[in-house]
Amino acid sequence: MTVPLKHSDPITVNVALGDRTYDIIIGRDVLPSLGARISALRPGVRTAIVTDRTVAKHWLKATEASLAEAGIATSHIVVEEGEGSKSYAGLEKVSEALIAAKIERNDLVVALGGGVVGDLAGFAAAILRRGVDFVQVPTSLLAQVDSSVGGKTGINSPKGKNLLGAFHQPVLVVADTAVLDTLSPRQFRSGYAEVAKYGVLGDAAFFAWLEANHAEIVRGGSAREHAIATSCRAKAAIVARDERENGERALLNLGHTFGHALEAATGFSDRLFHGEGVSVGMVLAAQLSAQLGMIGDADATRVQHHLAEAGLPTRLQDIAGFTQEGLADADALMGLMAQDKKVKRGKLTFILLEAVGQAVIAGDVEPALVHDFLARKLAANKM
Ligand code: GLY
């Protein structure tokens, strides 16, 4: 697999969904082109930008300037940073502000931020006046390779993550890879887990390329655009075939059944970022696959080794405070997984591996087997 040495022109990845088809524009310094792109797509449109405090500090001015330059009227709504904004209260705040800003059916909501802002603003757009269009301007690696693409929007219920939401596709995604330079190393690594996920679940060659090139992605050379574009192409292809997750889209949940439970067990706090939970979850899924004889132990170790090398947590004991505060026990983790959307008629759905680069949906995993597996992991990690 060859990679251009210099930053190239922006890369366009198309998400082919009939009359809801849209482009993802990926490149260094593409944010200034946002206004021109929106105006070409929707001449005469008005916009409201939804963002959070930290992103506003870095990128709101540049975003507003780009819209102003294209003659697009805009206002902005700033929410608190963090998962807490993906709540009934956060939705109320954004929806009321959009109504106050007189955003109408033909106007556009611009989601400028990471996964929280994208999910929240997208859901507010989905229900405002029974649906207005929105544009995703993802500012975290995680959002650029996963949450801004594919139209999943929503908020959390106190009873679980993403339990309320809608499929609402954006009309455009503009992913400026230079914006990622302001992320903390930990946030960047967290997003990297989702990049690695695409290799593990469906592209052995990409996984091997990541093993050799992951440091370059962090440094911000052209490898970064290549990794993001490859991830988006993989997701776009799956979403185009299965928009509503009736089948293969579930493969994108690799690492998420365990990961969501671990996030819930740590109170969706800074103890475990989403991508970190996915990293630990992906390793657990690989180890469970090995236990079931679907892959060899060496394959599971290979996945773990790469994620650890990229600086991600890969074991339960890597989770902050695990030794002091512990984690939920196996019963509690099972309860948290049962709350997740990945449960059907009492059986757990797991994404397991038949090879590194080939995931499968296992829709009937016996809860008792998973309980024993988790109990052993929790006990082993405490020693
Ligand atoms: N993040 C998984 C999906 O979009 O389906």
C-alpha cells in the first residue's frame, strides 16, 4: 500500500445513499473552504453552529469567518464540553436556541466539535421542525473516522448510552486534519482506537500498514489523511450497504459491547474515554474469539500489542483507578451489557474475529460463557 509523501489535495469520500448521498472532505486546512462548500450545496442558506467551549476557543472564529466570506448568515450555540451535554438538558438547550435563532426547514445546523457535539447537534437537527439538514465539522479523530459519518445521532438516557436518537445523515462532512493538532495526546490516542478498529474488523492490509505507520499518523504527515480516508471509506461502504444496522453495520461495534459496559462502570468519566473503552473491548473480543477457538492466541496478542504500542489501555488493570477502586464485578458488567442495544431476546451480540482483518457478528453468545470469561479476566487482573 503506497502513501503520498506530501500533503495532497483534499480527499473526497462519498457515502452513497441515493437521494441522501453526501461527501466527506478530508484534508489539512480544509476548514476555510467550509462556507464555499455549503454555499455551493445550498445557495442562500442560513446556519447555526453548535459547538462546545473548548472547540469554540480554537475553531469558532475560523468557522464563522469561512461562512461570512461565503455570505452565509450564522449564529452559534456553545454547550459544555463532555458526555454530560448528550442529555435531555443538553438537547433542550440546543433545540430552544435553534428555535430562538429562527432556524427554519431550509436552513442548516453546523455541528462543530467531537462526537458529543455531532451526536447532540445532529439529533436536535433531526427533530427540529421535523427535520432540518446538518453539516458535520468533526474536530476529534474519533469524530472524523466514526461518529460524524453514517448518520447516527442521539443523546444518553440515565439508563444507558445512546438510548435515544435518530438516523439522520449529514449533507456534508468537512474533516480538517490540522484541527487534530490541538487535541491532547490522550484524546488523539482514544480516536486512534477507532482507526485501528477498521483494520481489525475488515482490512488486514490496513492493519499491517497501521502497525508500521501509526507514529506518522500522530505526527500529522500525509499518513494521517490516508488513515482517516481509509477509515471513512470503510465506514461509508458499510453504511451504504446497511444504513439502519439490520446486518453488517453491527461489525462497526467491534469492541463496543465490552467497551460501553466499561464506560458505564466508570461512570462515563475521565477514567476511561470512549476510544479507550473500545481498545480494551477490542482486546477482550479478540481474547474471547481465541477462547472460542476462532482465532489463535497469537492473533489476539497481535491486536493487543499494536494497541498497547499506540499508547492505549488494553487490559482492565490499565483503566485508571482499577487497583484502588476496582470495577463492577462480572454480574454488574453483564447487567450493563444487557442494558445496551446489543442484546436480543436474552442473547448477547458480540463482534468476534475469525482472523485479524475479518470480524463476524455472533448473535447468540451464551451469557454464562461471557460471565465466566469476564470473571476470570477480573480475577486475573487483580492479582
Ligand atoms: N459507530 C458505529 C456506527 O456508526 O454504526
